[in-house]
Amino acid sequence: MKITKGKQTRAQRVVIYGVESVGKSTFAAKFPKPLFLDIEGGTSHLDVDRCEISNWKQLTDALTEAKATDYKTIVIDSADWAERLCVEDLLASTKKTSIEDFGFGKGWVMVAERMSRFLSSVDQLIDAGKNVVMIAHSKIVRFEAPDALAAYDRYELKLSKQSAPLLKEFADELWFLRFKTKVSTTDSGKGKGIGGKERIILTTHSAAYDAKTRSGLAEELPLEWASVAHLFEAVATKQPEHIVEADEMVGWQARLVEHEGAVNQFLIARGVLTSEQTWRDCAPEYLHRVALRVDQFVNTAVEWRKANS
């Protein structure tokens, strides 16, 4: 097996979400040469190239067609509206009137499986050297951590509890956008919010919101293109440096065999395989990527199986 060292430059998977009117679409329009897949019709105020999307098939077809374009960034606006199209298509194809008609929780598991395959299609854009930006709305949920004394409110992605973890795992960068406010105390002892005009990007996890960065960004940045522009310079189409041959698989193959059921189910759900195939039928390029991070891959597959069993 060939070992490579050092950082690898490739296109980025970015998920941006935040409060209403903070400027999520406006910020996404600043990415290199963007094409918007406009699902919710929210780009009319922007001078951008767009493809208006009204159903699930149009969305999946657009991902395939976008690979052959010269756009450098594909913006999906928005992820939660994409999930809505996914639900509508599932109901239409099964002749159901409600997602609850499948039984408790089963419908949302089916939606998550479709969304997983959708993200696999998005990954093909990354392989073609195109950045992918997925915009999402936020919601406030009541959260009770196992080690906390009391429950508290926090911002999360406005997706189902089955699909949201898939999107967070998919992202290289998960940024929470909001207005920066400060709280001052009045003479009566009550808190008063002040400010609220400065817009910021939050890049690391907090009790108040989900966020992450794989690029070592500062925890808080101004909501300006200059804050993140360096991440998107000189992105080239990713090419596999080395194709894994059959006789090289012994070292990591055992890990896949050990958890074969979970691995195969995970790959089928993501659309990498059909129901008649196993991980051995994956393309050599895909196996190469798995081999380089086999422990992470197996853990993800096992956790996915537990969450969807």
C-alpha cells in the first residue's frame, strides 16, 4: 500500500446555516464562480447564475449535469428544502399521504437513506474539483446533555434528526452565521441586548450551536469573504495518486470483513452500491480512499447502522 504525506488540496464541502436574514445566500454568492441550485426561490435579489429546482428528480439530475459545467462552486439553497423535496418524492412514489403513514419513525429513516445517496452524488462534484456549499436554516431546540444539571436551548440544523447528522458528517466546514450581540445589565438588574448589526461566522462547536472546521479557522470571524477566501484558492480536480490492487488489501480488508454487514448497508444507503453488491464491488478509486481512513470509515458505518436499525 502506498502512503502519502502532507496536506492535499481539493474542493471543499461547506455547510453554512444561521438565523434569518443574516445573509447566508449573499455570502454563498461570493464563492468562486457559483451556480445556485435554487430550491426555495430565495436568490431573486442576487446577481447570480441559477437553476430553479421544483422537485427531487430535477435536483438529482442537476447534480449530474453540473459536473460537466465550468462552474467552480455549486450552491444548494437550501438543504432543508432539499429534504422537503425528498419527502414529497418518497410519498409520491409510495402513494402515501403522510410520512407518518410508514409507521413510527420508519418514514424518516427512509428519507435519511435517500439523503445519504444524495450526499454521495454531491461527493462526485468534489471529485470533479467543484466546491459544494449547502445552505441551511437553523432552529432552536431544547437540549439536555447527560452531564448537564439542566436542559438548555441551542441552535441546530433545520433538518430531521435522522438527516442532520449525515449533513454534519459530510461537511468539511460547518459554519454558524449570526449577528453578534452583547448583553448589558440595566439599573433594575435585567439583561438588555445591544449591538446586533455585526455579522459573524462561528466555526467551532459550542453548547449554543453546532459548528466545526477542518482548516484551523479561528473560532470567530467577520462574515466577509476575505475571512475564508484562502481555503478556496488553487483547487484542482482530484485524481487518485494510487489505485489499490487486490493483493494490497490484506492490511485493511480484515476491518471491512469484520463489520461487513454494517459496511455493505452503509454503502448501499449512500448509493455507492446496489443491493446485490458488496464493498468488494466498489470502484478502485473509492477503495483507495477507504483504505487510507479505514478505522474512521468502519466506525461511521457501524454508528449509521445503529442509528437506523
